[in-house]
Amino acid sequence: MKAPDKRCCGSGVCIINDAGECWCGQVWDGEKMSAPPLMSVRSKPSDPSPEFKDPKPGS
């Protein structure tokens, strides 16, 4: 059995991938496990990708 990951939040059940993301949704911020940052509406692209556009404009 391999040694426990030192990035664990203390629950003892953390499964952390190479990107520092745990199965529970927390992420490694370089110092501790914490909730991921929220995405604001302003940070989303204003024009959705072409595969999500209405194929028949005006209908």
C-alpha cells in the first residue's frame, strides 16, 4: 500500500489526481485543499461555440 497523500484534507479518503483535484471537489491551492474558485458570469465567453447555436436562425 502506498503512503497517504500529504495533500489530504484530513478526512483520510482523498483521492487526488495529477491536477490536484480531489474526488470530493476540493483542489490543491499550493498550501491546502480548498473549494475551487467560482466562475463569474463575466468570465464565461459571450458567444457560445458553433455546435450550440440554433441551426435555423429566426425560427
